Amino acid sequence: MRGKERKVIDDARDQPLDKRVRFSLRLLESASTYKDIVVRKKDGFTQILLSTRSTYNNTLNREVMSEVKSALEKAAVDDSKFVLLSAVGSVFCCGLDFDNIVKHLKYNRKRATVKLVDTIKNFVNSFIEFKKPIIVSVNGPAIGLGASILPLCDVVWANEKAWFQTPYTRFGQSPDGCSTITFPKIMGRAAANEMLINGWKMNAQEACDKGLVSQVFWSETFTQEVMVRIQEITSCNSFVLENSKALVRYNMNVELKQANERECEVLKKIWASAQGMEYMLKYVQNKIDSF
């Protein structure tokens, strides 16, 4: 489904002065707290934007994942009704930062592997454990872990120019983000294998047809469409939103955490092995930047 063009209402413009002052102070606090993400506290929700300064194309290193985890933990206990996850620029998230991973694994590979994999496991668990709804606005390509975390969220809206790919075998990596469980459930085993094993590049409409994306909007009106729907959700009762999510996710968290644990154990084996390291080095050395 493609959204129709609508007028967006600025929710902050008509607020009383004291509310606007508190809103501005929260923005300043956010700017001084994070280096690789932007966190905007708005009336009713928290917006987390990937805006990585230490990586390229919003890839995920230990620092970025730790910051996202921290932002989710804070949003879990503040007055936010939900989280809007999005990104700055024309790329949503290109998954793990393999340049950074290789750099760390070159020295004390066993210890570095444990640290890296634990960061990934904690990052993924922070999505699984978050009790409030997570809305995702996918503005561009979502690759690897940037795509596999989407089913852990609750609503996913995509720009028509976005595309999705999990070419793990080309990275010399096994699937992550609980995708070994969520992808087959969402899109069926055959399509999931095409994504996870064969690296099928799925466009936005295909992702919507397969259930990975909720709705697709025209690129010209994407931001407007997202904000109109955000305003509608903001008007809902927080207690109702949280309990509605709990009903939908009932009994799923244990299965997801077990999948995350299994996937991370396999990653440890691959990255700690000489063959896994050699393959990843080869990928980093030969990769072609397609953006």
C-alpha cells in the first residue's frame, strides 16, 4: 500500500511554553550523551536515529550497538509511549561494521570474538526485551543485522527506494538478529532460505508482500506519511499500547532469546576459527562499495 500525500502537523509548535522548554532541554541532553546516534525526546515518543560518525553507511560497531541499547533502556523507563527507530541520510543500516570487526580480531582473536559477540547478543536482546512498541522508518537499504532486527520491532514502514538483503554467506558470517526464527515464520522457509543463504536482494514492495515490511510509501512523501501515522499512535493510551504489544508477543521472548543465543554461539565459532577469519578478511579486502 502506498500512502497518499497529507499535511503534517508540528506537534511542538502549539505546545505551552513550559513544555517547549522541557523539550529543548531534553534535546540538548541527548546531543551531549551520544556520539553515533541521535536521540530526540518528543511529546509521547522517543526517536532514535542512526547517525554514525565512526562508521560508514550506518554500519554497527560495538559503540553504536551499545548506544542504541542504552537509548532503548532509557526509553523503557521514561514517559515515552513508543520508540521510532530511523536513520539520517539515504541508508538505513548496512549491518555489522566488518572493517572494525577484522581490526579487532587481528589481535587476541578469542578475547575480541567474545566481546564482539556479547555486544551483538545484548544489542539484539534489548529489542526483544523492550516492552513498548518499536516503530521503524526504513529510509533506504537495510542489510545484514540492519534487516534482521526488523521482525523484532512492531511496525515497519519503508521508503519505496529501500531494499533489504542478508547476504551472510558472502560476509563469511552466519545469520543473526533471530532471523533463523523470525524470517521462516514471516515469509516461509523457502523465501527465508533465499534471504539467509542465497542473499536475495528484496525490494520494498517484495518485502511488504512477504511480511517483512508493514507498508511502503512514495519517497517524495515518506517523511510526511510516517509523521502523520506517528501522530495517530501518539494519541493512543500508553497502557493500552504496551499491553497490546504484550498480547501479540506473548510467549515469543523465550524462543527469540534462545535463537539469539544459538546464533551468537555459531558466530563465536566462525570468528574464532582461522578459516572464518580468512574469509572475512577476503570479503573486506575485495568488497565493492555500491552506494
